[in-house]
Amino acid sequence: MTTGTLRHDRMMYGGIKLYTGSSCPELAESIASHLEIPLCERTITTFPNDNIFIKLKTSVRGQDCYVIQTLSNPVHTNLMEMLILIQTLRLDSAGRITAVFPYMCYSRSDKKDQPRVPITARLVADMIQVAGADRYMTMDLHADQIQGFFSIPGDVLYASHVLVDKLLELKKQLNNPVLLSPDLGFAKKARNYAEQLNIPLAFIEKRRILHPDNPEALTLIGDVKGKDVILLDEEISTGKTIINAVNVAVKSGAKDVVVVFIHPILGDDGAQQLAALPVKQFITTDTIPIPDEKKKFFGKRLSVISVSKLLADVIERVNAGRSVGEMFNE
């Protein structure tokens, strides 16, 4: 891309304007710090009838606006805040609006896998577009096919770009490590991690019985006997899948177990249940903030790797009209 084109893009969309809802203020502040620009001021008011009202403190006419809001619990409040903030920017004549949601709610509802059920992930994508977003940016969707629910361009990023370096350092401390996927559905992504770490891969065969939140782990495929295990999953909500996987790995002769997960949902008593496991270390990211009362269960065993620099670098490239794939040699 020529310098002239870059100037044209910047003139078309203006400077970067960062806005955030109330779901991930620390992540948003960290992104702003990496970009060396302040978060833009806005007020968010919740009326007694639970209606949300948002007002911008300054004009965004012609500017390149980014709305940072992870769509975790409370899901519907956070989703509505993002939608209303996007529409507010659109009505104030923003030049371009990018919805930045590190975690996408309803991403597990991505297909009709039984009669008379919705595809809610598609509904969320439609709402983001109808609100006025021109682009979207997210991380590690539950299924990459969800990208097809959007008719606007977007960037789906992967936490492997920040986790692999941490795991390579960890690998030096482990005895004959093996990467373990807690189910076959995550096997493809797990294989990519294993290849980058240059370690063998094992899987747990699992089927869900009666209720999707009650998984039953059946068989471990691979060899973990006498080896340290890196147990990798995309997200942890109740923790039942990981609990089963850790128990199967230990029964199969695994030594130390390290649990790595991308989206720390940690609903209900998930944090307490996980912390009770015979796990040496837990590693996750800040796509979803972990409350202090849940962090305390893990003590010093919990490491949180920030995705803020990755998101900031991509925002900077998008604003300048530069390739995002170049960051990852793609």
C-alpha cells in the first residue's frame, strides 16, 4: 500500500477513538496505554427500570471509533451497552465503527443441533451489524464458522499468539510434556499448539449425556504415563469438562498437570471447583476479567496473560490500513 493511500485512509476515518463499556475497564485501559491515547469519555446511566442511557462527552464526527466490550457475565447488560454505544457513535456521524469484543457471548449456539432451537450466535452478529458497526474484532470463537454470520469485515484473532511464548518457557520446566485436548472438538486447535511447542498430542474422547453441561469423559487417546501434561481448552465455565479431563489424565499416569484456557468464564462455583484439582498451575488470558473473589481460590497458581498489546497492535494496523496478517507472517 502506498503512502498516499495511507494518508487517504487516515483522512477518511480520522484518528483512533477508543470507547469502552463497563465489562472490561482494565483491558480497555491497557489497550489505550499501548496505543498511547486516552479512552474517550462517556457516561453510562442505568435507570430504575433497567434501561441503559449513554451520552458521549465529545464529538466523533468522521473519526475511527473502537468499542471495547467483552460480552461476558452479565451478558445481556454488556451486550446492550455495546449495541447502544455503537448506535450512539453512528448517530454522531462516526467515520467508522469497530466492535471489539474479545469474548463473544452465545458462541456455543452456532447451529441447530436439535429440533426447535435457535442459532443465537447469528442473532448476536445481526444485532451488532444493525446497531451500526462497520467492522468487528474478536478472539478465539467457539467455532470459526461463526465468521460467516457477519456480513461486515472483521479480524478473528487467536490467543496462541500470546500464549505460545509463555508455554515455551514453561516447557523448559516440564518433564517430557504432552499437550492434552479435553475433547475431540478442540483437537484441531490443540494440534496447532502442539506443533508450535514441538510436543506430542493426546486427546480425551468425550460424549455428553442427557444434558450438555454434564459431560462424561470416556477414553484418553495417547500416552501421558510418567509425563507432565499441558491441558488446553478454549473456555472454562462450570469446569466440569476440565475436572473430568484432569481426573482421567491422573488415572492414566500423568505426573504434573498444567491447565491452560483462553476465556475464563468461571461461572457458578467453577473457580472453587478448579482450584481444588491437583493442578500445578493455571494459565489464562484477560479476555474476560476475573473478579478478585475468584482469583483468591487459585492463589499463586494462577497466571493471567494479557491480550491487550495484541489488540492494540491490530487496532493500530486497521486504522492505518495495513495488513493484520503480516503480524503473523500470513
